[in-house]
Amino acid sequence: MLIHPWDAPRDDAEWQGWLAGHDFGQLAVNGLPGEPPYVQPLHFAYDRGLGESSGHGEVVAHLARPNPMWPALDANPEVLLSVVDDYVFIPGPWQAPPGTPPEHGTPTSFYAAVQLRCVAHIVDDPAEKAHLLNRQVGHFQPEGGSAAVAVGEAPYGRSLSGIRGLRLEVTDVRAKFKYAAHKPEEVQDRIVTGLATRGAPGDAAAREHQLRRRGVWAAGR
């Protein structure tokens, strides 16, 4: 993923704050020899305070035992978790440089993206899987309402054998917020107005990003 200086996060807090509200992504696993990579959509829970050595935190998830990617994970535990959201298409006229015809503007995409490079640790111990699942449910369902997972106990104990847990130790992070932070104010104003007027899915979130990041590039130069 190409990250221009004006699209880079200001600090770790920026991408961590965004990731806290975006907990569905795609896990990319290197394929076995002669096979393409596996790409698995999944919900996950990210904990910035955990991690064995890197200081980048830890991701927990689980998948069904019949999932075909397990042999590839055993062969190479280095994986990439990719999360992309708040994406919109920006019409060319909105991006036209000041003093030029609208039709000379270049269409583009806006989006936020975080890529977590991780070392995967497969969890098969029943007690550890139960703990992992309870962490996930606590993240997604903090209001409660579901029974805790416990080995050998109803209603979920018998289901533990049908899944495998994943702890993803985050070793590196690449994040990008592509929202025209380097464009002249006139162009940024035009884009902000266009997003507000169009009101398509994703426009409100993209507009918030652009307003939040205005001046990031200018301040950092």
C-alpha cells in the first residue's frame, strides 16, 4: 500500500482510534506452494495493550475447524489483516485545480485503511479457546445477554471442538487516510461541499475525515 506523507496518520492514536470502531476485515494468509493466498473475511477484536514483544497489540479471532486455510497457517504464520472503510468515489470536477476547467479535474478514491502485519498463534486448548471467545463476545456484546463459554458446560461447551482460535501478534502497522489533505483549501472546500450535498453512503464519514485532517500536511511540512 502506497502511503504519501500527506495520507499518513499523525500518530498511533489516530489509526488506533479508527480501528477501535472497525472490527471486520480480511485476513490474508500465504498459500501453500502452487496455490494463491487465502483471504478470509472475519470479525476480530483488537487490543492495543496486549502483544508479546512488538508493542503494537494483539488481535483475537476464531474460525471453523474445517476452514481450508489451516495447513497454510501452519506452514507460514506470518499474515496480514487488512481493514478498509469510509471509502467514497470523488468525481473529477470536485478535484479540479483552482483556475482550471472543472472537466480537467482527476477522479479519485478516498478511503481509510489499516494493515496489521501479524504472527498467528493457533489456539486449540479448550480453556484458552473459551477465554478467547469470551473476550470477543465482551468486545462485540458488552451489554451481555449471552451465557459465558466454559469447557464442558452448556450451551457452548460442546461446540468448542468445532472451532480453532487465533491470536495475532501485531508486529507492524501501516495506516492510510486518503482525504486530500495536501490539496489547496479551495479544492478541499469544494470536496467537503460536494460530499455534504451528495449524501451517498460513506459520504458523511469521508467528510468527517477530511475536515478532521485539514491542515495535517501543511502543519507537518
